Amino acid sequence: MPAIVLASTKNMPYERWLELRKTGIGGSDASVVCGVNKYKSPVELFMEKTGQIVQAEAGEAAYWGKQLEFLVRQEFTKRTGIEVLTVDKLLRSREYPFMLANLDGACKHPDYGPCIFEAKTANAYKTAEWNNAVPVEYVLQVQHYLAVTGYTGAYIAVLIGGNTFKWQFMERDEEIISMLIKWESAFWEHVETDIPPALDGSEASAIFLSKRFPDAVPHSKIILPDEAASLVNQYEAAKVKIDEFTEQKQKAENLLKQMLGGNDTGIAGDRIVTWRNVQSEGKTTHRRFTVKKAS
């Protein structure tokens, strides 16, 4: 069943694109809904879709990934002989209107017919994740697109570290698609009823609670449920650990600063320790301490 063309994305203002994305779940949202995204929680996604927080602007990695999309597409065609067409459209599933798709491209497989093309870039530290496999968040993204379009396969190509190019074909997986439809349907019900998914330890959960309960009724008191006692114990135990780790961290930092003295850089195994001069906007100079892995 072909998807509905919701809008043309050619020359579409970014703000308009964000507004349309709030009308459903996109491919990059699939891993968030499934709870396997490292950078965003379901609660944060819920707040974006309900307009309670503004989606963060794309960072440098996302920006350059978009800029290099043409190069990845071009290299894929050069290596495979398969032409990739751009798809400047935001698509909506006919059967499941909460499912959206914004494709990087479309092409044809000799046996599977029309297929999706997905372009990715990754830094060199991600090389192991692409060894003979596709990272799970991208598997979910592609299968989400296959659910929306009805296509039976997809090509996914990646440029890793600026000097390693890989690509592979992925078949439609009805088991994964069935799971996505079930989980995304349940998530979208949260959006439509304005009832958040289970709260977690994310900052988004804290923001949600602050917005939902901005004021306390003076002198009001209730008896909390039985499970509150275990949460109190968890909170107090975590606070003790945080205090201990904070003190340990500060002690290690102080001793390293003592070792550096008037020097701004030190080497410790495979780590670079710096305590360098930096200048604030008011032109006040101070030293900033960092520890990072040697490149």
C-alpha cells in the first residue's frame, strides 16, 4: 500500500519541517520509542511531540552527515552501478498515520524491485559497530521506513572516519516491523492523551515534572504508596555514592594539577591531562582542567 505524500521537503524551512515531524513518529525516532537510543529518552521524545520542549538543533555530526549525504549516494552508485534518486518528500503511512518517513533516496534492486536508500556517516571510533552488521538504531530506522513505504528491501551505505566506505542490502523483516507498529502505536497513544510514558532518570523527565507540577499547595500532606520507601532508599544510597565519587574526583584532579604545576599539558598512559589558560568573555584569564584520550 503506497504511502501518502504529506509534503514536499524541497526548500522547506527547517521550522516547518520540525512542525510536520511533530505529527507523527519518524524513522530516527524508532530507536527512541524502543528504548535503545543512547542520546534521547522516550520521555524527551514525548515532550518534543507534544510541544513541551523544542527539539534540539542538529549538532556538528548531524550537520556534516547531511552535507556528506550526496557524496555517500554518489560513491554507492559508483561502486554498485545502482542509480539513487532523491526523495524530497515527507511520507505518511496510509495504514498507520502516526508513522512518517523522510527518505535519503530510492533505488531499485534487481530482484526486490523499488528499495530505500539510506546514507550514513560515522567517526572512526564507530568502526567496530559496522563490522559485518548494521547498528541496531539504524536497523530500526530502515525497517520503520519499509513499514511506511511497503518496500521489501533497503540499501544502507556508510562512510566511516572519512576513509572507509561500506554498504549492504537489508531485507524487509515482518517480525521487526510488527514490533515497531505495536510499540510506536502505544507511544503515539501517550502523545494523543498527553500522558507521558514511564518516567526515567533523564533530564526530560525532570523537566516534565517541573512543568506538570509548577507549584505546591502550602501545608498539604499525603501518605505515599508503599513502593515509595524503596525509592527513598535508592535515592539516599545514590546520594552517598555521588558524594563519595565527587570527593574522589576532586582529589584526583587536585593531585594531577599539583603534578602539572606551571605546565599546561601532561601525558599519563593513553590519556592527555591539560590545565590550560582560557579567556572568558570579560577577558579574565583562568585555567581549565581536562582529561581526554590521546588520539
